[in-house]
Amino acid sequence: MPIRKKKDAPELSGETKELHEEDRILSPELKKKAVETFEKFLAHGHYRSTSERFKVLEAVLNRPGHFNADELYAAMVMDRQRISRATVYSTLELLEKAALITKHNFRGDRSYYEIGFDEPHHDHLICVKCGHITEFIHPQLLSIRKQIADKAGLRVVDHTFQIFAECPEPGTCPHNS
Ligand SMILES: [Zn+2]
Ligand SMILES: [Zn+2]
């Protein structure tokens, strides 16, 4: 049962809003809801409900932004958690199935994850030189996707929009100093 809940539809006009890490920090209520969702998901799917799996979920919930499986594993080891790399990988797959996290491929061979149930929907601007990712909300994208789907007689459930760009000069990137 995904706990993604739609907030009131944002206005369909307006400026691009950049999101920052503090915008992505989850409230204790949302964290609790995520744990309950995962419990139900494991029970329904007849997966074992192990403490390791919930440790991985907790690490994810405390990590705003984008991460890959190895980064999460390294952070958990640094945090002196007893966890195997295989458990981190397999739990991330389960969390994705449970719609608690979203997987992205930012033009590379690696998958990146992020918390996927906090709304509103945001999109990504990726610097191909330094790898910096800017998260943004652009209200008009929501109206464009609706127009396109409406025309085809479909109902929008989700979209992905990624912009790849580069910093003008190596060494001058504000994110890469
Ligand atoms: Zn850059
Ligand atoms: Zn993101």
C-alpha cells in the first residue's frame, strides 16, 4: 500500500522552485508511516520481517537526497551497523517495490535512489561535469503532462523529467569547489 498521498494540486503556473536538503527531511509521522507501510508490505508479500531490513529502512529515512546502494552500505558500516552489502541491495529492491523509494538512472550505469513518497513531485537537473543534482518543481510541467495524457485519453500517474547540463568552465562550478 503506497503511502504516497497527493497534496492539493499545486497551481499550474508559477516559477521554478529549487528544493534543498532541508525540504526533504521527513517528519516523525511520515517516518512512522513508512515503517508501518513496510511492515504491511513484507507481511502481504510473505517476505521475512527481519531487523536488518528495518535498519536499512531507517538509514534511508534519515538520508535526504540521492544515494546509491554502495554509498548507503558504506554509511551504515561507518555508523557501526552490522549489515551485509547483500542485505542492503536486496532491501532497497523491496523498498522500491513497496513504493517507499524511487530508483533513478541519471545517465550512468549506477542506480540512484531517493525517498519516493514525500510529495510534491520534483524533477532533476544534473550537471554532467561534476555530477551535482539540483531538485526542482516546475508547476507548468504538471500541466504539460496532463495536456499530453488527456489528449491520448489517459490519466497521469507519474512522470520523469531529467535535464542534463554542464558547468561552463571546469573549476568554476559553484557545486564543484
Ligand atoms: Zn557542475
Ligand atoms: Zn530527487
